[in-house]
Amino acid sequence: MDDILPNAALLERSHAYWSQRAEEYSALHAASRHEALRDALRALLRDLTPHVEERPLRALDAGCGSGFMSLILAELGCDVTAVDFSEDMLAEAARNVARAGASGIELVHADVQHLSFDEGSFDFAVSRNVLWVLPDAAAAYAGIFRALGPGGVLVNLDANYGRAFNAAAEAGEEPVHPTQSAAQLRERNAIAADLPVTRAQRPAWDAGVLLGLGAQEVRCIRDAERLLGIDGGDRFSARASASERAALFVVSARK
């Protein structure tokens, strides 16, 4: 593996990687390609949504990328603040929001590891496929959880992709992905290889962090693909190689 990079250098490298991928990533996650998945995610989030009287839910999409989850939250009637560290991803999100004719979505340029929202800013927070690539995933959890009000709910959908990438590399297997080049995949693997979160036992680690932050209740679904009906072409995102893959999980926590 490469020598471990300081967080600032690693973050810069990660920013360049995700920004370069913005247009391709947006097309890959276009709403029209994933109607069944969108329906399943909408149902999952609806079941986990906290109850708030007489106003729309204030929702945070932490690491929004091209806006896939932001649009689902808006469809559920939330006022959405969508955060990402890549300006290029936010530009794609803005185009997707406009294309969908959605309202109630504010796009904010920020690093989810260093959120500055006041406590009680949100009722609901969602993150999808974000924490696995962060140098300090625990700081992201802390900032997101702090921004919730009492009774607020955090939902994270993720997988230990980095561990699967490492296992594939150690077995001498070539990485696979339907739209990325071999050079991009090598860069992705190099960024994720030495992250502390890659070495964690997830989702047990996630549950422990959230309990340590004071969560009143933590729920975990270890293999969420069956729950969400993900199969066939939609399973590519969890594949590291022809044989190695990572299991998608869902962790939810109530403050």
C-alpha cells in the first residue's frame, strides 16, 4: 500500500477524484435508472422519519453528491440542506434539482467532517455511501449528530468498500466498475486503502460511535440489499472485483 498521507493531503486527493467524477457519477445515479431503488429508499426513510408537528421536517443530506438522496428527501416533504465538499458535485446536484423541478433544497459547500451547524438545526439527517472514504468518519458522525435536535434521527447507508478493495488487491484481482477507467479505480483504491474506517469492523463500529455520542436508540441492518431489493445491475456499486464485494448496511440512531 502507499504510505499513509496526512489528512489534508488525502482530503485534497479525494476532492480531486470525486470532482473529476461528478458528471459521470451524476449520470450513473440518474433517477430514471433507479426507480425501484428510489421507491425502496423512500419507504425506508419514511419508516425512520421522526414525527414533527405543524411544519416540514428539516433534513440534512450529508455528502449529497449529485443529489440522489436530496431529491428523495424533498419528495417526502422535507426542507433539505444538501452538503458536499465538491463544487462540481454540487453543480450536478443543482442541475438534477432543476431538472426534477424540486423545491425546498438548499445546496451548501462544506466538508462533512467539519460541519458548523448549530445543535438542533435538523430533525432528520441522511448519508449514503460517504463515510467509507473519509479520513475522519467519527468526526463526521459527531458533527451530523450534534446538528440534530432532541428526538432527531440519523440514517447512514454505507459499506466497508475500502476493506473489499484491499482484499481484492491482496488477492491480485483487478478492480471492476461499469463506468470508471482502470486509472480511476486505482486512484480510488489508493485513497481508501489506509483510512482508519477501512480497518474498522463495520457496522459494529458505527453503532458504537453513535452510542458513544449519546444516541438513545441505535438500529442496524447488516445486509440491506435484500431489504432494498438491490440486485442485478444495481449491485455493481458494492463490487470490488469479480469475486470481492462489500455488504451494504443501514445504521439509524435517535438522539
